[in-house]
Amino acid sequence: MPQRTQVQLNFAEHGEGTPVLALHGWGPDHRLMLGCLEPVFAQRPGYRRLYPDLPAMGRSPAPAHIASSDDMLAAVQDLVDDQIGDEPFLLLGESCGGYLARALARTRRDQVRGLALICPSARRVDTAESRPPERLVLRSDPALISGLDTHTAQVFTSIAVVETPEVLRRFRKEIQAGLDIADTTALERIRRQWQLTREPEDGEPFTRPTLILAGRQDDSVGYLDQFDLLPHYPRATYAVLDTAGHNLQIEQPELFIALVSEWLERVATEHTAS
């Protein structure tokens, strides 16, 4: 099938079986989703995991005609056409990737067996109506931060709710590594048209098993706006995790793995029953 966007997204692929598409958020690359999800699938054979770099992030280009979230969504649609086709698949998205995932679930309602959202951007994000909590660090480690280079310290402390060596290690490997190579010029261009032309919840409710995870201390996208999504997702588990910010998946890893695993069980059970 010809590419609508003429953009080939770089992606990592692991395993065989039911396709699972995982979309990272704004700035990092596929390593964010790979890092948090591969431990979930380590003991779960039968899934083919696809981890793309969104345009302007990781190794995926963003030529001048990629100038909006609509264009980013079109590039993801192309990837689905090329790598998944008409096959049913599972869909996960984090932050901005959660916004795009919800739109993809709307356009491919019959294909998407289940939807999982990690600190997803919601309707009010980047508007005056957004309701994030105030910045708060619950587990600080001044000695740890003082030993960092200025750049790492600034980026890490701008978002961390939990400052521990393990959270820092994962932040560097799974998040900062992508942030440091992002095409910031292209991202600035795309951000000017961040809102999708058609909102993801503009249509019939999504009635397949859904998971919505939010961080109680997430000062990027908050947790209140995600609650407003529930009427559109009548099969959603909605969990707000304390001691977790926008990096929920690395600040509360045990709970993250447990909740994503339970979602996978719900999806599998429904598919078997049908």
C-alpha cells in the first residue's frame, strides 16, 4: 500500500504472535515504551511488539510536510497498514502517544482489541482549561542530583517525583537518550498544530478492554482530565497512582506491570470468549 505521508517510521520489533503497537510520548523515542513493556511481556509469549519512533523523534524523520498531529497520526496509520494490515492488534500509548492511540482506536475500532493509556494527554492539555497539580517531589535525593552534570540534573529534576538511583538509571536509558536526539526544530513546527482536527472521542464509545493510568503528581498532563474520558471508554480501568508523576512507568514499576498485565488478561479473556 502506498505511503500517504512518504515517511518511513523507524521501529523496533520483538516476539511473534498478536501484534501490539506501542506509541511513546513527546520528545523521547521508542525506548520509553520498550523499557517499560518488555518486562511485562517477558513471561507472556504470543505477542509481536512493535515500538516505533514517532516523526521527529528517535530515528524517524519529519520532513517539512509533517507539520501537525494529524500528519503524525497519518504516519502511524501508514505503519499499521504496512506492518499489521487488517489483523487485530493491541494498542498502547503514553502521553502524546496516548492522544494518538485514542485517535487510532477511533479510526480502527474493529481492529483494536484493547487500548492502554499511560499518562495520556487529554482534551484540555496545552489549553487554559488544563488542570495539572502543582510541581511536587515526594522522594528527593539532593546528593544524587548534586553528582549529575548540569544538563541531566535539569532535565531529570524538571519531571521527577521520585529521585532514586534506579529511577535515574531508567530515565537516562529510556527517556533522556531519546530526548537528546529529537529534532527540536521539527517538534516546534508540529506543536503549533498539536490539536487533532477530529478529537479521538468524537464518535461511538470504544467498548473493548481499556486501561487508563495517571500519576497523582503528574504536573505535565495531570490526572483529572483523564477521568473525564471514562464515559467514552465503558470498559476502562482508571487508576491514579500516588508517588508517581509523568514518568509513572519508572516511578511505580511494580504497580505498572501488575495493571498492564491485568489489562492483557482482560483482552485475552474477551478474545477467547468471543
